Amino acid sequence: LFVNLDIPIVVEPAPPQYRAEVDGYLSFDNRSHHIRLTTRPVYDRYYQPLNNARATVLETGQIVHTDRDGYFYMRGVPHGRTALKVQHNWVGPSRGVYFTTWSR
């Protein structure tokens, strides 16, 4: 019996387990085409909830969509400063709008 042990064995580490979470409300102003990220819903007369927007955490690639109130929630993100990319099919540039937020 001959066993060839010249085959390299590659052991990849498991992806890091993040325990922080990030959430917020996205609102859109039709006049200025401005998107706001807030911790509470915006009831200003010019801003409306940005529903069904795609929110992506750039560090992990996690994607969620906002609900009808513009709210999103993600868990399993890096703790601290987090880069967030927001895309919507009728708002802003197609490449997205970027925010820096703090996870907790």
C-alpha cells in the first residue's frame, strides 16, 4: 500500500463572528433628492420613508431591504464604525449613497 502525502492540506479559518447590530430609518426628500439616515422616523413635510431600499454593510457584504417605514435592521456586523451603502431604483445614483454609522 502506497499513500502519497505530498498533497498540500489547506485549512481556512472560519469567518469572524460579529456580534454588533446596526439599524435606522431612511428618508428621502423629493425636492433636493437628499437621503437621510436617522435613529427615529422623520415626520418632516418634505421627507418620506424610503421603502424597499437596499442597505449593504460594506465590511461584510450583508444586504437587507427597508420596510414600508424606511426601517432596516442588521445583526452580525463589526462593532464600531460601519460603512453603509444605500441603493434604490428611483433615488440617487445607481452606484448608491454611502453613510458612516456606528454599530452597537
